[in-house]
Amino acid sequence: MNSDPITIKPRVWTVFAAWFLAALLGEIAILAAVVTARLGLLLVMKVQGAGDAAIHAHTQELFQQPLLGLAVTLLPYQLAMGFVVLLAALASPEPLTQRVGLTPPARRKIGRFSLVTMAGFTLSLALGAVVGSTLLFAEPPSSSTGAAAASPAWWNVVLCGLILTVLPALVEEIVFRGYIQRRLLERWSPAVAIGVSTLLFAILHADSLQHIVAVVPLGLVTGLLAYRTKSVKAGMILHAIHNAGAVGFAALIRGLTPLIGEEAIGMLTLGVLAAAFLLGLPAVVSLLWTRKSEPAPVAAPVIPHPAIDLLASHVV
């Protein structure tokens, strides 16, 4: 007679469904934001008595501004994606903060210096991947993000840094390392769950091959960080430092190039990236090892099924 409870494995198809709906609603939100901005500008200029030709010319000029292009694409997409995933998380019996990983670190504390060095590590790999993929393949297409970060105006760089630092760090860590990865860990091994969540994270950055490759190190390291700490909070800080560092480093290189020349800039860039990689490598490697003081990962719960248990109890 076998009276062992039947293990019901957690579903994962709902994770992929939520990811797809989040991406779809994000694209719809971008379209809605662009249409709303254009209609609003049209109404304002019509009230001011502008003609159709002037309205068209001014609209084209305004939407060619990198910062506006970044605002009407990144912000609606991030907000819509976060909205879908939060709705999906609310359907869980777990409290919302626990479901998306917005809890204090429970298994391993990561110091601030370690987070900074990890961000340097991921940034060095990201920039190296961009350079390498550009040399092997074609130049990446222009994007509103790149154009905004390349602006010579300091206030433009600051605003671009804020937009790229705050919201993506919050939303993307909640979505990918919070909701998606934690759900996948209920069914799959840590390596598979972190790998799949990183793949889904990279796909949503598919505006160019370089961008896809560049975000993979960040996804893997923040995935490991979330797994080790049982929280997304440390990953949010790392993600924000990574994005701010990318914008700041690009602005610094652009400002120094006319002063010291492209050859010296190339050597300086290689030196900084190598130093960041070597400085952050020990902290990242430490995430791969389980410390003796850490509790073992909790296996997926065994959910008894009364009807099946009753049948099993009568099997000889």
C-alpha cells in the first residue's frame, strides 16, 4: 500500500504568458504615448493658429529630440510591463512583496563595495560585448537611448541617466528576477531558472544584436544575486549603478576624446574595463559558491490531493 502524497509541480506556462502579455502591452503603451503626444501638440498648435505645414515641421523637429524619444518609449514600456506582472503576482496566494522578491535579504548579505564592483564587472563585459559584436557584425542601428546618452548638453546627460537608472532598475528586477525567476525556481534548478529569466530579459532588449549580448552579463549576475539573497533589492542597486555607469562613462569618453585623442581614449577605455573586470570578478565568483551558513534551497512543496490519496491508500 502506498500512501505517499502526490507531488503537483507548479505551473510555469503562466510565467511565459505573463511575460508575453507584458511585452505586448508595453508596445501598445509606446504607441499610445506617441499618439497622445502628437495629438496634444497638434491641439496646442491649432489653438495658437499654426498652419498644417508649421505643425508638421514642428512635430517632426520635436520628436527628433533624443530625450523626448527616450521618454515616450522607455517610460510607457516599463510602466506597462510592471503593471502586468504586478497583476499576475496579485493572483498568487503569497503576499505581493514576497512573490516579487521585495523582501529583506534572507540568506546572504552583500556589502555596498561588493555591489559596486559587481556593477563594474557587468559593465565591463557589456561594453566589451558591444565592441566585439560591432567589430564582427554591422554597426547597431541608432536608438533614442543611444542618441540621448550621446547629447553634448550636461543636463541632457543627467536626465538621460535618471531615466535609464531609476525606473529600469526597479521594474526590470521586479519582473525578471522577482516574479519570473522566483516562479521558475519553484519548478526548475537554479541554473535553468536564472538562464531562462536572463534569456527572456535579453529578448526584451532586442533593438539590436549588441544590446541583446550586452545585457546578458547583467541578467546573469543579478539573477545569481537574487537567488543568493532571496531578494531583488541588492540587484536593483547593482542594476542602477550599472546603467548610471554606462551613461556616465559614455559622457566621460565623449568629453575626453577631443582633449587626448582617439588612440589614448582607446587605451584608457581598455584599461578601465580591464580594471573593473578584475576588481569585480572575486565578488561575482563568490556568488557561485554556497556558504556553509546558508540554508539549503527549499524544494517545491508537496501538495496532497485528497481524491488521489484515497485511491492510493487502497492500492496493494
